[in-house]
Amino acid sequence: MPNSLISKEDHQFMKMACDLAIENHNRGGEPFGAVIVKNGQVIAAACNSVTLDNDPTAHAEINAIRCACRMTQNNKLDGCVVYSSCEPCPMCLSALYLAGVSRIYYANTSADAGNINFGGNFIYNEIKKPHLERSIPCIHMQDTDTIKSFNK
Amino acid sequence: MPNSLISKEDHQFMKMACDLAIENHNRGGEPFGAVIVKNGQVIAAACNSVTLDNDPTAHAEINAIRCACRMTQNNKLDGCVVYSSCEPCPMCLSALYLAGVSRIYYANTSADAGNINFGGNFIYNEIKKPHLERSIPCIHMQDTDTIKSFNK
């Protein structure tokens, strides 16, 4: 992405996300922050709180999505732009798809995060493998009648 | 996975997850349920609550992980086995990796869910694409100093 396509405002919002990451790191949290913007206004800003909240799903982007959805009373974030201090892991990327955001900007890469032992890249690689070759076996139980739950 | 490798207890726990899915569907929620088991005991059981809670991250597996972690006061679920009424979407699969569960069983498939317009398979396909070919652009801003947040 040529830098000419990234605006001054994009840099300002990214700086907010990055400052959140640095502040969280300085107080002993994980070094990740995210900001969600709608119509040029910040509607949510959050840090990673995995250890603080004993919640492995509490990545910065997930926390920001949940905050933005509480704010807007909607489970979709149409038209929203997300600024994350780090490339979203597959959990967060998928959540951003489920929320239907318009665009994602990130600063540090998954490889950078891998260098300090955060495992987004490992999971991206696992997801691409056949189920039974993954390090966590994912086993299909075929003889249930759960499909009934999908009937209208 | 040959059915001989799936125990009677596995079927009982899966039936609980499936019953949760069906009950949630019957009261107007999304048809997904999940159960987390540790040492043969159920430590969390949850339904999808996306529309109820206005939270796009509130899939059954995510809700169950968060419940189990609150219960155990730990952000890891080592030794836990997860029974989901449907194949986890990439958000939930990644969250189960982050939580470090031991094994995942599922009943309905992502293809079954796709047939009733739930988009796990779509996101699995998007994740495999180069960033700028995805339907949600994912843009690297290279000229930030966020890498500082990763310094020890």
C-alpha cells in the first residue's frame, strides 16, 4: 500500500492505537491497542486485557469491537475503520469480518509479534492444515442429529 | 475419525452442546451451543448470543471460553476438551488455540452452517488470500514507531 494512500488522519488514529499499546505495555499488560472510527470519530479504543481479565479472547481488537457494539447497540460495525497497533491474529481478523468493518490498518506485523512469542502466525499456519494434522485435533462427530437445529 | 475412537462420554457431552443449540434456536437465538469439559466435568456451557447481546464475538465457543476462564481464574484452558454443535469458525478456532485446549469435537460442519447463511467458510477462504485481495482491505502502515511497544 503506497503511503500516499494513507491520510494524515489515518496516521493520527494509528498513533492513538500505538500509544495505547505502549501505555498498556508500560503498566505490565500486553503491548497491543486498537481504535475504531466511524465517520471520522473514535467510537471505541481498547488495549489487550488477556492477563488482567483472565480472558484469552480479550485482544485489543475484540475488546474494541465489543465496546463499539455496546456503544452503537448493534452487532454490526458497518462503515467503521479499525486501527490496530499490530496485524490482527486470525481470531481478531475473523471477528472484524463478522462485525463487517470497512477497512483495517495495522502497524507491527504478525512476524514482529512472533518474535516476542505471540502466536498469531502459528495459528494462521494451523488453520490452513487438514483438521487431523493440526496440533489441536478437531474431530467431526457425524452421527448426531444436530442438523435439526439448522432447520427453520 | 473412526467412530470407535469417540467414546460414549464424548457423545453425552456433544448431546449437551447440541441440545443447547436447539434450545437457543427454539427461543429465537442462533443455533449454536458449546460445552467445555475438564477431567470429565463440565466447567462451562454456552449458546451463541450475538443478537441477544449485540456482540458479534459472542459465538457459543467464545462465550464458553470466557465462562470457563472466569470459573478457573486462568486465561489458559489446558487439558480441556471442547464439544461444539458446529465446526468452529476461524474466530472460535483461533480462540481455542489461544486458550490452549486439548481437543475439539464438532457436529454440524461449516458447510452446513454456510447453507443457512453463517459465514465461517467465507472467512476461512478470505484468511488464505493476500491482504490486499481480501474483501476487507488490511493495510500495513510501515512508518510508525510502534515497534517500540514490543521492546522489553
